[in-house]
Amino acid sequence: MLFIRKAWIAFFIALIPILSMEAADQALPIQIPFRINKSSHLIVRAKINNKGPFNFILDTGAPVTFFAAEPGKSLGLKSDENGWCVLDKFLLEGGLRFENLRVKLETPFQLVGMNGMALGGLEIHGLIGYDLLAKHKIEIDVAKDTMTWTPLDFKPRFPLGVSGKNSGSSLDALGSFMKTIGALTGKKQDTPPVLRGSLGIIIDPDSKPLMVIDVLKDSPAYKVSIQKGDLILKYNDAEITSLDDLSKMYRSTPEQKKIQIEIMRKRQILALELAPGKGL
């Protein structure tokens, strides 16, 4: 009996690493295979709900993670009224797992254009954006074929400019146009930059008052002549003392609703009225 008891103890001790490995490996650095496609994008592969693999671009400019509508439909995925979908399982090649991952189930115009004109050399099914990338320390050496992802104890804030579904905007039309051109001629065209935020300004987060350090061309801010170096004082009569203040005000403003921004430019106070545009 003593021998049997010792055997069971030894078996249980040997079993502990096997039982804990699945949970522990998520906190360790994980090697994720990647490739660089013809358009010089970093591509990783992922399985969704045990189906795939699907090709994703690592896009630090995308505020959230996107999965294209067509492959999503083939998996029977459904989105809510704002285009959000929860994936039961999202497995990056190399072993990094996510459960109940919230993504945008729609096809950004960039993917329509790239796939239509075969710019990447392979079909792209989605974009891995800031919301997922910011949760990891990522080390990339383009001379190698794997990158290192280390999970961080960090929860990024929900990005500005992400609202509901696309609704036939001019950017969607541009994607369809590029797709048609690719089918007819195969010619490659440069795509215009995407406005990532609905105001179109880039702020120095450490400045007090907040300072505009760049203005995106053709954005709402550009059209009312907001300039680099302007100081933002008020948003609809509410004083702005931090980037968090501006973010809260911004998130509560519906698209195309006119607002007033009070700025200081060379010691002169200006009140400007503009209507935020649609973000990505």
C-alpha cells in the first residue's frame, strides 16, 4: 500500500506541469511566425473558432482589430448594430490565444483595394490593430521569420474615432473603385491617407494647455484652419485641462454634430465651429 501511495504522489507531481502549462505559456514570450508581403506589410496568420488560417496585417494605425465581412460570413459570424462581433477563439500561429475577442466585422476600404489590385501578393482577411497590439511587448527583427510577443498587464483605453458600421462612405466607394481598376487593368495606384480621427488633429499629451502638433489634411480641423501650435482651451464651453478631458468630450459628440473649440493662437483667442467627421 505504501508503494501504491508513493506511486500516486509521484504521478500527481509529474502531472502538475502538464496541467499548468496551458495557462502558464500565455505569460511567457511567444514566437509568432510572420512574413513580409509584396506591399511590405507584416503578415501573421490566425485561426478563428478553429477555422482558417486567415491572413492579418499588423496595423499600428488601425484603432481596433478588423475581420473582413466575407470570411466572417463564411464562418457564420454575426455582428451587432454597430458592427462589433465577439470571436469565441482567436489563435495566432505560434500559440498565442485569445478568447471572447471583440473585433469589428467589416472590410476596411484598404483591404478592398489591396485585395482587388493584388497589391499584397496574397489575400488579406483582416487588420490587427492597436487594441490588441498594445497589450503586448512585440520584438521584431525583419531578418528573421518569427517575432516575439510578450503579454503585458496593460488594458489600453478604447480609441477615439471608432463608432458604428460603415455606411457607404466615400472611402468605401474608393475601395470598390480600386477593386474595379485592379480587375480591368491590374495597375497599381497609390491610396490616399486615411483620417484616423474625426477631428483630424494630433495632440501633444504632455502639454498644458494641450498643443496641436499636427493637422491632417482635409480633416474637419484642417477645413476650419486649426494650425500646428494652436492651444486648445475649451470644447463647447467646457475647459480642457488634459487629454482625458478632450477624449471624454470627444466621445460624447455624435458624428456631424457641430461643436465649438476655443483656441489660443499667438496670444489671440479664437472660437471655431466645426463638425467632427467619421473616424475609421
